[in-house]
Amino acid sequence: MTLALPPKKRGRPVAFDYDTALQSAMHAFWQHGYEGTSMSSLMDAMQMNKASIYAAYGSKEALFQKAVLRYVQGPASFLTAALAQPTALAVIQLMLSQAAQMLTEQSHPAGCLVTQGALACSAESAEIKTLLRGYRQTLEQQLAQRFVRAIDEKDLLGSADPAVLAKWVMTVHQGMTVQATSGATQAELFNVATMATQLIAQAYSVKATVEG
């Protein structure tokens, strides 16, 4: 007598957890970039088949967008906290010192997903490149607005150019990202953050103590 085996179940694994799988996808994109992360590598990282990934998260592009949002609200959330600091110097100090820590943290890939996720990509991924550029531009605009407020509050000298200062801070932050992916240590990047903050304090007579 031949027993008929039950059909093999397809779709999501029994232990499927939306947030855990998304976290794994975020790390994969963080490590390899949008185009460098294949569907097969996502399947391996998330422990899901292709159909299940599409059913739960949408297309690869939609999954990436969700992963970036998780990154911004998770590992990179210190940027929002930095903008809320009471002085311009405290904003810069927290942003760069926390970046030094996060960019080199051993529990996840080095560097910054928003900076390096799609710097170079094909025309087919132009929307992804635009998405990440939008995140970077928004942060720069928020910094510039915060520095305008600092000038109004006599926290920065009136000679400071908020847009240029914001561009300078973003350039330091993005340079730290490249350094982190090239093997710079947390201590090395913290020293860079401290020096950058001290230079701004000296240039614009910010009345605050810079920790070093």
C-alpha cells in the first residue's frame, strides 16, 4: 500500500517574523548596496523564498525602501537626536561622535546605508539613487535650518553661512563613512569628529565645551 505524502508547504516559513527578516534585508543592502544585493542573497539572508518576500514586502525596490526607513529610524536615529540638541556645537558634536561609533559598530556592516547604498548604479536603479540622495539632502537642509536658528539665538556668529556649514558637516560625515568602510577604527573617527567640532567652535566662537 502506498501512502500519499502531504504536499510540501510553500511560502513563508512557520517562524516568519516580519521585523527580523527586514532587519536581515537591511544588513544585506547595507553590506552590498542595492544593485550588489541579489534576490538569491536576500533569500538566504531572510530565510524566505522569492514569492514570500514579494508577498510580504513587495518588489526588491519596495523592500529596499522599507529597509532604508528601518535604518533611518534605527541605527541612524542619532541624527534626529542630534538636531534636537540645544546648541549648534552640541548638534555637530553629537552627530559626528555618534557617527564614529555607529559607522564602525561590529554588530552590523561598516559605513552608512544612505550614503553608500546606491552611489553608482545603472539607469534601471535611478529611483533608488534619487531616494537616497533625497535623504541626504533633507538632512543637510535640516542642519542648515538649525544653524539659521543658532545664528538668531546668538549661538553662532552672524558671519557663519548656515548652508556652507551644513555642507561642511555633511562632507565630514560622509568622509567618515568612506573611512569606516576602508577600515578606520572607532577611535580614529572619534578623533576626526572631535577635531571637526573644535575647528567649528574656534571659527564661529561657539560658547560651549568640546569634549575630547
